[in-house]
Amino acid sequence: MATGLLNGTDLLLKVGATGNETLLAYATSCSLEISADEIDQTNKDSLGWKSIILGSRSWSVSADALYQNETTGSTQDFNTFFANVENRTAVFVELTIAGASNADANIFYSGTAYITSLSVNGGTEDQATYSVSLTGSGALIDTAVPV
């Protein structure tokens, strides 16, 4: 696995069926958000300070990419995402690091998700782009940490 500080260009998003994930075509950015619900435990013994415990955890992934008007077959693109939305199909997501010497060592986080948002953007005399958001269904697996 890569060590040290990471160039953002090396953080890649792969999406597809488990074991058959493909790279997000022409990606310009990707992000992972992990959050947890707060359960309020504030009481008279808290001395006026809010006290919480964590409830349900959730995660989501989002990405932006350059739009192309064809399906490439070997990468994920807008048309593939649209088909997943239309068919209400869950996809397997991997956030990986490019250039790892061991193919198994470059998987950083993974899990099953549904596409919850998909949009196309096109400005005058500008490259057409699209954005996709995926919300995790179940656990996010941290494969960077030994089990």
C-alpha cells in the first residue's frame, strides 16, 4: 500500500458488480463521507455540557467526471450509472489508490451502494460534466486496516 502523503490524483473510484468493478471514466474528483447519528445523552449531571453517544453510521461517495456520449464498456460512465438508477440496481464501490505494487493492497474502502443522485452539466463553450452520488447500504469496509 502507498505510504505517506497522497496526491489526490492517485485516489480513484471504481464501481460495478462485486469482483468486476471498473474505473470511473474521465473522473476529475471523488470524495467519501462517513457520518454517524448523534443520540443525546445530556442530563443534569452533564454540568450544562451536551453529552452524546453515536447511533447509526452511514457513508456516501460522490464524484465528478467529464461527460461522454457513449458507453466505453471498460469503464463506468454516465450511461452506465443511468442504467443502474433506472433498474434500481445496487453497485459495489471501491475507493482505491493508483500505482500500488500489489493489486489487493490498493483497495482502500469498499461497500455496496445505490446511486442517489445523477446530474449532467453543460456550460456555453465548456466541457460537459456530470456528477454522481452514491449512498452506502450496509457496512463500509476499511481494507487498509488488517482484520
